[in-house]
Amino acid sequence: MKTFKGGKHVPDFKSLTENAPIEQMLVVPDYYFSLSQHIGAPATPVVNVGDQVKAGQLIAQASGFVSANVYSSIAGEVVEICDRPNAQGTLSKCIHVHTAEKQEVETLPAMKEVNKQTILERIALAGIVGMGGAGFPTAVKLQPRDSVDTLLINAAECEPYLNCDNRLLIEKTEEVVKGAMLMAEALGVNQIIFGIEANKPEAIECLKKHENQAIRVDVLKTKYPQGAEKQLIYACTKRVVACGALPASVGVVVQNVSTAVAVYDAVYLNKALYSRIVTVTGDAVVTPKNLEVKIGTPVSAIIDYCNGTTEDVAKIISGGPMMGFAFADLSVATTKTDSGLLCLTKKSCDCSQPSNCINCARCVDICPMKLEPVYIELYSNAGDLESAQKYGALNCIECGACAYVCPAKRPLVQSIRLTKAKIRAEKAKENK
Ligand code: SF4
Ligand code: SF4
């Protein structure tokens, strides 16, 4: 079966929600729309406190080439524009909308023609970004400088517990495939590959019905991190993306399943991106679900909708257990890139303290980027950023596999993430 070198099969815990159909979450009293739901400059508000807005109305405009529009997911009144905590533990500027009794919806103008240029314009207008977690504006990614021949749809969903893409592939196969075809047209390529892990047999069956000369379904070995961009490209095409290079350098652009549905909605339903599927799961949530959630919904409200958490809840994570961030505050609101809410009991999350490294090299063996995480952490702790960089800190994809296998429970990926932030901050200072 197709795969990449390194990585590891990890227990997937998908069974908690893999058969749970997508359910629409009820409306809540307040929504908070972050202006930074994407990589790049924060969007600029185009509403003021006191304004009445409709669901689907533009409330903040992209403020640069790599930025994205933000739409309200609810009709109501803008009550404040303020700093609020985000899942990464910092603050983001948010527009707070209080829900109105009467719900009015605004759609995007109908498209007169569907062609390469109008699709790109529609994707940018609808505020669509990579919904797998990266948040890179999709219209920008679909206009690479290099010439490309393949659109690769990342249907791997290799993070344990998560099922939002899996359920979309089962319940909205047509929308996923048509969304992918629209992106292929915008990109100017004739080949679409769906890369999907073998542990999703129902979704594979649905996708296989759409295979033809232009669309191929590659069933991949279930191994973490199969869905990491470079690893997925290698598994499906045997092309190697060099360190520091983009997938387009080997003729490939990778897009996510949820993003494909958002593109379909924007082009065929004139709907901007203001809702998404979130898997709410883990042994500490009372009723695990796959929910269609309005963007801007507070995490606490989503958990309440799933009948709350068990008494022994120890950690609530944004995303999956390997790459996600533990919440410090449940008032954080959902963004375009949030695919999961994972609630774990103490029994399920190892909260033991790190001990000294025993030089077992397990972190080196597993690293899909062929790095030596043990040394990066060592230099990082010593404050030697130059050596950490020589050991490839900036090439780390933050998959978390090294920390997962470390018997000494060293916080390897956390150290590397911090090191990368410090290196980037130093570079920014130098450039100034
Ligand atoms: S060093 Fe980075 S890329 Fe390698 S296993 Fe650790 S987190 Fe993943
Ligand atoms: S896996 Fe942990 S204990 Fe083993 S070498 Fe790496 S850091 Fe050290």
C-alpha cells in the first residue's frame, strides 16, 4: 500500500464518531468572529458597534494579498470589537455579534459564468482558506508561481479521533468531487488525486464511484502523519518536496476535503464560508458528535450541546491529539480551521512529568522529516538557536510524532514549536 518513510501506526479512536451523521448545531445567543482565521494580515472590520448584520454578510475585509474576508454566520447586532483569547493561547481581535430573534440570510451574488478567473474571484470573495488547519487563502494557493499538473485532495485525515472529512466524503461526496473539479479548473490541471487512508472504507467506496480518467483515488496505508503535505505528495506521486520548498515546486497543489465543499458552496450555492464541520469527541464528552457549526460559536456552547463533559475531564484540545492545542479558556470561538474538539479524561491523556532523555533514538526513527528532534530540543533548551536551526528546526512540520513515542515524555514538539517562533522573531528583527 502507498505510504512514506518514517511515521507510525497510532490507535485512531475513530469509532467514537465515524458512524455519527453530521448534525446541525442549534443557534446560541452570542458569536465571536476572529479577524485572524487565516495565515497573513488580519482582516479589517467593515462594520461598527451598533450595526445590524445578516447571516452571510461581510463583516471584515481581507487586508492584503495573503488575507481573507470574514462573514457573519448569524443575523444580529454588533455589540463590540474586542480582543479575545484564541486556541493558540494568545489574543485575537474579534467582532462580537449578539443573535437577533429574526434570522435573515444574505447570499453572494450569483455567478454569470464559471471559468478559471471567476472561480478564483469567487473563492477569494467567499473568504475560503485551507480548512485542514493551515488557513492559507485558497485563491492564492491556486495561483502558484511554478507550473503544476496535479491537484491532490488530502482526504487522509490521519489525526486520531477526527471524522469531519470522513463524514463529508460519505454524506457529501458529490459536493467534494465537484468542489475539487472547480479547484482543478482554477489551477488549470487535468489530474485530481484523492489520497485517503485505508481505515475509511465507506468513504473510499463513495469516492471510487467517481474515478475516471481525470480523477484517481489512492488508498494509503493508515500511518501517522500520512496527511502531512510532503508525506502525502510522496505517497501518491513519489515526488519529493525539498526542504523549504513548496509542493508546487514538484507540480502539485494540495487542498483539503472541507475546503472543496466550501468551494462548491461558494460557486453553486452562493454561500460564503461561515460554517464548518467539527468532530466533538473523546472519552470525556457525554455525546460525541459530528456537528455543522456556525463559525464564531464559543467552544463552551458546542460542548454543552453535546451534553457536556464527564466529571473526570482533564484536557480539552482544539484539533486532534497529535497536532492540537489544549484550551486554556473555553470561551474561545470556532474559526474556519477548527476541525475537532477533543475532550479527554486523565486516563486518556498522559499528564506525567518529563524525565531525562535516555538516548533511545525513537524520536529520530519516527520523524517523517528525517530530523533529530532530541538535538533540536537540546539546543533549544540551551538557548542555542543557531545550532537548533542547523539541526533543521524550521523543517519540522510539528506533527507531534516524536513527542508521542518518547518514553521519557520529553515535550519535543512543544520545544521545537517555541524554537521556530524564536528563530522567526529574530529573523524579523534582523530584517527590520
Ligand atoms: S521533529 Fe517535527 S517533524 Fe519530526 S517527528 Fe517531531 S514534530 Fe514531527
Ligand atoms: S525519544 Fe525521547 S528519550 Fe528517546 S532519544 Fe528521543 S528525546 Fe531521548
